[in-house]
Amino acid sequence: MFSLISPSHATKTEWNLANFQLGVGTMALPQPRAGLMDISLYEGGKSSLKGHDRVIKLSSNESALGPSPAALSEYVAVASELARYPDGSVAYLKAAIHEVHGLDSDRLICGAGSDEILCLVCRAYAGPGDEVIHTEHGFLMYGIYARSVGATPVVVPETNLTADVDAILAAVTDATKVVFVANPNNPTGTVLSTAELARLRESLREDIVLVVDGAYAEFMDDYDYDGGRALAERTSNTLITRTFSKIYGLASLRVGWAFGPKSIIETLERLRSPFNINGVAIAVAAAAMRDVTHTENAKAHNNRWMSVAVQRLRALGLAVIGESGNFVLPEFPGAPGKTAADADAFLQSKGMIVRRVENYGLPNHLRITLGSDEEMELVLNALTQFMGGSSG
């Protein structure tokens, strides 16, 4: 027989705790919805290494040049407004996007990173019994957001690490509600042409939402690339997303946006939390958007190091397929001592962090963010040493 603590000889907290612990074995605890605990946790890039005071972090595709001077100035300027609620309509930021991209503000939605918008799409258009398609090496959050609403993620194989339109179309069923395509894709750095995206959209049913995730769109300069903009402008079922976390260097503030038909935007707005973007983020992101010169400088820096990195990695005998975005994805030999895991360990011993991508189904690859001049020289020299060269 259990003996309860008398309230006359215990504090109220001790009384409640003791009686809760005695009864916990027979209590029915709150249970999450079926399937939620089967969702794998998303893990971001590592940022610290034991034993290293200075770490070169090239694991999260962050901006090599950081925020623009205009954005940093705005960050300081808005500090006095922290007691005020932000503008829930995010009109100031939408105006900046309109100025730079010429997009109708009424067809824009802003989110806490483009991640929030991807989640809103699943909440709005998918649920139990529905299917959400993404490619096998696509952003891991597509599948997580699908599962979070009870939908089934359908993983489609790629061809040569590139999204395959025919494979996507073959996976479509009556249950398909959303198709996610990252273009350029992370972590592969590969791109679908404008013509292939158009073919995909034209071949999908009209009731399927096509989401073109353009997190790395600003790094592109191919004449044949528009990030899906034309489709989003002329169709009623295509949405394009962008982020301020990459080329704009504002990953810490969590700001993203999307453009699409009013019907989709108005639907997502009904699910968006009020004041989902803080006032500092709105002001700073608008300043970053308007500082076109800084964006162009960041793109030029990225283009230069993309060319150098691909050339040097291939010279070491490492295959590199995609050349888009702000990262490279070299494939390492499977021989003992020369695997991707070995290379990662070697780089970490020198205080350098890159991204292992086994969880993307790529155990023989490492994703390496294109960093500053100094960081790139150091990591490329280290890999040369690892592969048996003379640098380092």
C-alpha cells in the first residue's frame, strides 16, 4: 500500500509531485497524433569542433560575404522599435521585393524562412490519404512537412543526381496533391531547365500544386533560368519560393518569401501566424533586397570560387556533377582511407567543418559551402593534402 505525503508535513509542490509520481503508472498521458513520432529530426550543419578555438564552418551554405552594409546599418537603426509589434502585412518588405523583381505585391507572401511557406503549402493542400512528391536527393524538410500533416511523402529517383521529369510524372497518382522541386537542388547543385519545368507543369493535373524552391536562385546567371517565375505568373497552380538565408546573408533572422497566383497566396495567408516575421527582420531584409550592388558582388564572388573549386576538385580525381548554388558536392573514392568519412575526419582535424550527406542518400559525398577567399584556399589545400598532393 502506497503512503501519500501529508500536506501538513510537505510543501504544496512536494505534495503535488509525490502524488503525480505515484499515479503516473496508471495515468493516460497525452499522445501525439499517429505517425508524428516516426518523423526523423532535421539536423543542421555542425558549427563547433572540440579542441579548436577557430573553426572554418562550410557546412550550412551560409553567405561568404555576409549581410550588406545597408542591412547592417538598418539592423542598428531599428533597435529602438523593439517594443512595437511588426507590421503583420509585411508591406514594407513586399514593396522592396516588388521594386527589385517587379512582382505584384498582392501575389507575395513572406514567412519565417522559406521553410515556413513550404510547411504552409502542406498544411493547406495535403493531409491524411494524400501524397506529396519530391526527388530522392531533395531538401529533407519536404518529407518532414508532408508527414507532419498526415500525408505520405513519395520519393522519386533522380537521374545523374538531377530531378527527372518523367520519373516525377510516373509517380503521380490520384492521391498526389503537391510536387516539390528544388531548383537549383541542394545538395546536388543540379538544375532543371526552364523548358523541363514547363513540361512538368503542363503534364501535371491542374489540381496539383507545383512548388519550385529557389533558395539558391540568386546564384544563377544562365539565360535559360527564370526560377519558375514565368510559370508562377501565368498558371494558377505554381508557387516559387525564395530565402534571405543564402546570398543575402540573413540566415539568423529567418526570412523567406513566395510568389504565385492570388488563390494560393490568399489560402496560405489564412494559415500564416500573425506577426510571423519580426520587425527587425522585415526592415533588414528590405534593406538587403534593395542593396543590389552587394548582391551582385556576392554572386561574382561565388561564381569565381565555383569555377576554381570545381576545377581543383576534378584535378584531384573527385567527380563534381552540379555547379549551381553556393556549394560543391565532390564524390570521394570508396577505397579505405579515401572515403568521404575519411576526408571529413581529416578536415575536422584541421578545424574545418563541411557537411556529410548520408541522410540525403549520398554516403560518398561531402557538401562544401563556398566561403571566403581564405576559407576556400584552406579547405582546397587541405583536400589536396588528403588526396595525396603537396598543399598544406
